Amino acid sequence: MKRKMITVASAALLFAATASAQGAPANVAGSWQVSMQGQSAAVSQTLSIEQKGGAISGTIRAQHGNPAEVRGTVSGKNIAFTVKRQTPDGEVIQQFAGTVSANSIAGTVTQGQFHVNWTAARAK
């Protein structure tokens, strides 16, 4: 009976440790080079992220533009953040979602009814 209890307790601890490791947010802090298709050409931007646990903030900046604020979350390997930009036509909101894989991210950005794939590589 004692041996059975130890086996059950060990299995429970292993399961808890595995579940905890899977739920830990990926480390996305730092600088990333973002690429996505714009209306007429590919767009490159620099994404700078600060991370506190699962919360992220920072800026994203195109080569010829002002930085825009980034706010979002990381849960496990899933990242999601919102970018709000002021344009001559008013505020534009982009919602980024993706999956982190070591030094890269891939996902979809949504702006209104438009959806575009995006990728990011950790800056070296």
C-alpha cells in the first residue's frame, strides 16, 4: 500500500511539473525583425518587447514611421498583442497573434476584415 501511494504521489508531481512547464510563458523580451505583406509590398518593422511574466509591452516601428505602442500577453508558446497607430485617416488597430518557436514567431495580423501572415526573427 505504501509503495502504491509513493507511485501515485510521484506521478502527480511529474504531471504537475510538466503542466507548469508547458504553461510558462515563452521568453519574447528583446528586439525582433518583423516581416509581413503590405498593400503593395513587403513591410519590415522592428518590434521591441519588454516582458514581465505573461505580460508584454513595447513598441513596433517601420523604417519610415513613428513607433507605435504594443500591449499584449504570452501564454506558453502563444503570443498576442495589439498595436494602435494614428494615421491621417484616424486610428488603425492591428491585432497580432502567433506562435513562438525559439528565436522565431509566426502568425496572423488582423486589421478590420483583413488578415495577413507575419513572421518575426529575434534580432542578433
